[in-house]
Amino acid sequence: MVTASEEYSFTSFSNLPFYTRVNARLLDLAEVGKQRKIVDLGCGTGGVTKLILERLQSVKDSVIYAIDHSASALKAAAEEIGDRRNATIKFVHSEVQNLTDAVRDRVDAIVYCNSIHYVPDKSRLLRQIKDKLTPNGIFAFNTSFFEGSQPPDTQEFFRKWMMRSLRILKRDHGLSVDKTSKVESRVQIRADQYRELVEEAGFEVQVNDLNRVEVPHEGWHHISGFSDWIEGVMPGIPLDKGREVLQKGLREIWDEMNLKTVPRVWLSVSASKPQFG
Ligand SMILES: C[S@@+](CC[C@H](N)C(=O)[O-])C[C@H]1O[C@@H](n2cnc3c(N)ncnc32)[C@H](O)[C@@H]1O
């Protein structure tokens, strides 16, 4: 049986080839494959955990700590990975903000894919991440939710998509978005502010780059089925109706604008913990 939270999970988006490429590149930056102990922060339904696992084929006694605060996401990740494990995977049900207690071990690398924007006090978390790493250990994260992640030339697409979806919501369901029930919006910070925070926490930034990633129709389609996205763009609307109208609106606007892809900017950062410090 599919539970409500699994039905609106990140899985279908996470498994898309373009998204896998973005994360595989982050794992390259973090040199995943060389280390033995790795934390996958905000692992969700295990899309990135699987990629890490593939890279640890020949590493003896390797351990992955996969952490998420969603019990249903962890369950889905464990089922998805099944018996294909060559490394030990420890699924840890915890807020990432409790990293210090959630993982007792020191680790060689911590990767954090598309989740750092959820955490309000990033400085505190970054200090915990640094403490959890062995000297020369690597921290790598990416995000597509920061100020500047939505390229200006895509604004027309977004405006049309949202307007069309709202019209369909009204027409098909007699519903309107209740502006007062807007979820507390996550504060988006700029790419240079992320870099500053990482440096302030005592890391040496190795790579800090912005990439314009061409997202295909299926990317926008699947993200429209993810609860966080639906709640963000259609606050107060039941998830099933939000998903339905966003996907319908997307299809119509996509065809009318004759689009092939709509880009999004991804920030990727890789930083090392100094040997002494
Ligand atoms: C967009 S998904 C990314 C999942 C995975 N890293 C990937 O790229 O496929 C974000 C994940 O972060 C988790 N998450 C968000 N805030 C969290 C927190 N404070 N502590 C632990 N997990 C959190 C959510 O439950 C969700 O599974």
C-alpha cells in the first residue's frame, strides 16, 4: 500500500537522468569512492545513497550513514536499495540539525544534496558537519533553491504556468489559493552567502560553482508531484488537486511555448576541513 507521504515523495524526480548527473558531479567533487565512511545528509528516498553505494564497490569496510527526518522516505530508501548493498548502510532517523548525536563516528566525507536550503540555522549545522569530519575530510553540497537559482529568462514560463494552473484549479475544482495560509517561506540566501558561511565555519572551499542545468518536461512534471513543491506554490490546496492542476497547466504551457527544456541554476560547493583546525 502506498502511504500519502510516499505518494508525494521526491523519488520519481530523484531518479531522473538529468538529476542523477547533477548529483554524480557533486560526488566527483567530494571524491566519493576514495573514502570509507560517508554521511548522506537529507538522503530522502535514497537516490544519492545509491550513487554513493555504486562508488564504494571496491572499498573495504565502508559505511554510509543515510540521515533523514522522514521515516517514510527512509523506509522507501531501504526498500529501493534492498540487497544491493556492498557497503554497510545505516539509516538514521533524525533531524540533520542533530548530526552530532545522530552519528557517533567521525567520517571522511559528508554529502548534502538539494536539502541545505531547508535548514534555518546553517552556521550551527556547518559547525557540526566540520566537527564530524576527520582532518582533510570533505563536505560537498548542492542546491537549486537559492537567490538566483531561477534564471530571469524563465520568469515568463513560471508566470504562465502558475496562472494557468490556478485557472484550472478554479475551473475544475472551484478552489483558489488562500494567500493567508502560505507556508512560512524558506529564506533563500545568495550563492556568495553560502560560500561565506562555509568559510566562516572553518572550511577551505575547493570548488564553488554555478551551473545552468536544462530541466526537461519530466523534471517539472515530477517536481509537481512532490509535497514540498506543491505546498510552496499552491499553499492550502490538497496535494492531489495541486499535483493534478500543476501537471495539467505545465503540459498546456509547455506545448504552447514549444519548450524543450527550462533551465535552473544549481550551486555546487565542495570544501575540505583543514588538517589542523
Ligand atoms: C529534496 S529532498 C532531497 C533528497 C535527496 N538528497 C536527493 O537529492 O535525492 C529533501 C530531503 O531532505 C529531508 N529534510 C528536510 N529537512 C530536513 C531536516 N531538517 N532534517 C532531516 N531531513 C530533512 C526531507 O525529508 C527530504 O527527504
